[in-house]
Amino acid sequence: MIYKIIGNLPRNIKRFKGQSKPKTEPLPTKLTFITKSKTFKINPKHTRLHADPIAKKDMASSLARRTEERSHIALTKKVENAFQKTVAKPQKANQFAALVKQKQRALTRAFTLSKKRGHSTLEKSSKKLNIGVKKFGLKDEGGHYNKNYGTFLSSNEAKQLGFPPKEISSEMKAFYAESKPKALTKRYFKTYQKVKEKFYPGKKRSEVKAFWKGKVKTELKQAKIDRAIFRDTTVQKATGDYTVWTKPGFVSKPKPVIRTRYKTIRSPEKTFDVYTKRWK
């Protein structure tokens, strides 16, 4: 079949230019030639590139440590000089206590800034040496370790991805403690006492009293069961000693009393269900 081309072809057709391969920096050689002295010298870039990962991490941490130390010394000296100049002014004579607090805040900010500078140096040097950043300190308590990917997720990342919390916060612990039978028994008993004191005698008063008395009995029964389970499933383990000083009297002096510190270890056989508020 013969196809007819409709219209005129464009006159100026630009030729396609292939993509050029980016130039890569050549690997450093073991020895470098010095033209002035006409001798060979060990190349430090080659030594750093082929060093062990532990040695590379030590190099990166030493650079970060030096940056943090220099920054901290310079900023601390700057704060001290500014404090001395300000105290020497006559109009600041009655503000010494406020100036001391301001100085402490400035020193804290200087310390934080020095740590940030050291960490940024650590990241740059680690990237240059082609190693991972060496982490210092404890890991996030609410984080998760993913076995499939072999990575550690922080508590914020785990929350965004929808993982359940590993460690319950103090606010949630307090929230759950308020809904336990022991706390509910105390709350219902207070309401029962108010009904007895403030309500006028009559049929409605007796009905309200019976209602709150029944709730107190129900929660008290479960609280006793919880106490029995706690005593059966826990062990008090001695972890060490601590010293308590007695209160001084008119004649006697305070004396040290050594007491044992105990830690409660719960058996994993029974757990408390938050939704039903019962032991399983």
C-alpha cells in the first residue's frame, strides 16, 4: 500500500545528541609523585578509602569531636566576655541575678549549637568516607526493629506508619489507671457518700443509694480479685540497698538506716485487658 503524507515535512530537523557519560573521579593511587622533590609519597586518600570500616568511623568521630570542641570553646568564651562587659555597666548593677540566669541560658544554647555542628561534621565526613553514621547514646524507647528490612524505626516513624506503640506513655498509663476497678471503687464510694449526705430522705434517695452501692460492690469484688492475682503472679526481687536518715530530735542526731530496694517482677501468664478491664 502507498501512503500519502499530508502536509510538508519540517525543513530544519535537529539531530538527536546522545547523552554523554558523566566523568567519574578516578580512584586514588597508593603512591603519588611529587615533582619538586622527585619522590613518591603515600597518598592519604588511598589510605582512607581502603581502611577498615571501624577505622573510618573513628576518623569521622575524631573530626566531629574536634569541631564540637572548638565550637564549644569559642562560644563559651564569647558568652563569658559578653557577661563580664554587661556586669561592668553601672545601669546593670541591680540586675546581677537576672544576668546570671541569662548567662546560663546562653551557655546551654552554646552547648546545643556545638553538638549540632559536631553532628553535621560527622554526617559529612561519614558520607565522604562512604560509611554509615555512628550513633551515640540510647535508642528511642518507642521505636521498632523491622526484621524484614533490617532497619530501626523511631517512635515518630512507627506512629506515622501505623505500628502499635511499644512503650505506653505516662499519660496513657494514668488514663488506664483511672479505669481500673480499684480507682473506680474509690470514685463510686465518694459518690455514694455524697448521696447519703446531701440527698433528702425519700424514695428517690433510696433508689440512688442502691444504684451506687451496687456499683461499688461490683468493682470492689473485681478489685479484690486483681489484688489476689497480683500477689500470686508477682515476685519481689531485691535489687540493692539504699540509705534513709532518721529525723533529728531535741537530743538525738539523725542516724542512717539501710533499707532494701525491691523490684516487682510480674509473671507473663496472666495479662490485664484494657477494654474489658479484666484479667485473662
